[in-house]
Amino acid sequence: MSTLSSTQPKLLMVDTPHGPVEYTLSGEGPLTVLALHGAMGGYDQAELLARAVGSPEFRVLSVSRPGYLGTLLFVGQTPEQQADVYAELIDALEIPQVAVVAISGGGPSAIHFALRHPDRCRCLVLISTTGGRVTERLPMAFYLLKFLGRWPALLRFMRGKASQDLESYLCRSITDPAILTRTLADPEVRPLLDEMMRMSGDRIGARLPGTFNDVTITRTRDYPLEQIAAPTLVVHGTADPFVPFEQHGKVLASRIPGAELLAVEGGEHMTIFTHRDVVRPRVVDFLETHASVR
């Protein structure tokens, strides 16, 4: 079996000192993986992240970060607050340590979890995340999303139309035609992309507060990366147009002590799908190596 089970785990809510947090917990194993989603995400995107790069041997804690779905933004607007919320969540679930796997906008809070709660962070995997302030111009799609957020029914309709032609929709994120064709032909990756498309059009209004907050965070924050003590794996596509490799992936790997770097040649921001055959084995091996509790 090459992916985590697609069986839907039960959606749960726990009260933390910061406020209610939405999550799912699935699987068994010696290592609990805290999966942190990116923009326009939620617990469902976090589950998808775990299925894309994880192993059935892992226990997966998928959380809706503040501002997404059932976890309201007031619970943790800053990455420091979000990191503390994760610690409170695993306290409530009586989980002593977690391995953290974060993608894109989940990176800042993952970094601060490792900084603020080093005894709880077994290891850290940063996929297509920021190593400092993002200075690239926002894509036009973001401004369109912000505008259409006032009319969720229209946005759902547009997403539905796009889902009927997945290739045309994805060509804006996977610009190499050969890589796009190969990715869509992969019998394991194609269902993940179909699922991602469906969830991106579901409960859009409940995903926007966190998305806008993430944009603000990634454009205003730098991080004391040299203080991270957790074993770290950085996964980054060399052709990522949104979070450029030279300014972020390479910086994370060079500044975090002892960090390992998987530079995915030609990978863009969706490298966990387009180069899953390269990314997943490396992530699984890294997590298994650090699975034992200290």
C-alpha cells in the first residue's frame, strides 16, 4: 500500500486555552505526525498532505489551523500563537511528541513550534515553505479569490467548472506540459489531485480568513532559524515561482543547523504531486529515522 488510507476519520473538536480547535486523528504507529496545511486549507487538506507524502505506518494528526474551517482565526492569529495551540492540542490528546510536516503557509507556525516547544517536536519537515519574507508579487488569482470571496456561490460554480477540466486548471500551477501530462497519468496521484480540486471549492468562505492571514504573515516575518534544534528536512522545488528556491528552500537548509535538503529539480509549488515518486520516499525515510521517542 503506497498511501495512507482514504477512509474518512472522524472530525473532532477540542477546547484549548486559546479556543476550540478542529482536528482528525487516524492511523496507528510509533510516530504521530502533525500535518499542517497551506493556504485555502483545513484539516482535509492536511489529511491529503499526509496521504501524498506519508506512510500507513504513521499516526496522523490533521489540524485546521486558525482561520480555517472550524478553527476560528481568534484562536491564533500569529505563528507563535498557532505554535502554542498545537502544543495545547497534543497536551489535550496526551501525545508527548510529534513529527511536524508542513506545506506552504503552514511553514511559519511549524518553525515556531520547533522553536517554542523543542521538547515536543521530534523532527520537522518543511515542504515548499518560506525561509523569510516573501517579496514576490501575489498571483492575480489571489486578488480574484479575494473579490469572489464575497460571492461564494459564484466561486463554487467557477471551481466546479474548473474541476471538469483538471488539466486546464492545473496548467497555471504546473507550467511544464510534460510534467503535467505525466502527473495526470499517474494512477495514484490523479485521485489526490481530483480530491484537492473538490475540497478547494468546498466551504470557501471558511477558508479565506486563514488564507488572508497567512499572506500577511509570510510578507512580514523573518525567523531565527539558527535556533531550531529539531532534525529538519527541507523539500523544495527549484522552479517554485511563489516561494523561490534560492530565497527560501536554500535559505532554510543553510541556516537551520544540520538540516537536510531535497532540492527537487524542476519542481514547482505542487512538487508533492508532480514529483511524488522522489519526495515521498525521502520524507518517509526521514520520519522513520526519527520515529523513536527521545
